[in-house]
Amino acid sequence: MISFLGRLRAFWNETITEVFVKASWPTAKELVDSTLVVIAAVALLGAVVFFCDFSLSNLVQFATKLVR
């Protein structure tokens, strides 16, 4: 049991060191820039999916009206 607690404590200490000492965190400007890029990419992808869905839906409606 003591070995397990020792390994758990070592793991915890290494995790804290990795997160707060060794990791490089982005600056506020980098974070804002990255967020804006992600929002723009999601909006662009959403517009493309909307356009494809709208076009294919109208194409299917047109094709079914021709067959009737």
C-alpha cells in the first residue's frame, strides 16, 4: 500500500511540474488569434455544408417533380 501511495504522489508531483513549469502557455493575443481562426473556419465549413445541403435538397425535389 505504501508503494502505491508513493507512486501516486510521484505521479501527482510530475503532473504538476509538467503543467505549471514545463508547459508553454499561449499569450492572450495568441489565444484570441487562434480563437478567431477557429470561429472563422467553423463558419466557413458551416456555410459550405449549408450550401451543399440546400443545393442537393433542391436537386432532389426538382428530380422528383420531373418523375411524377
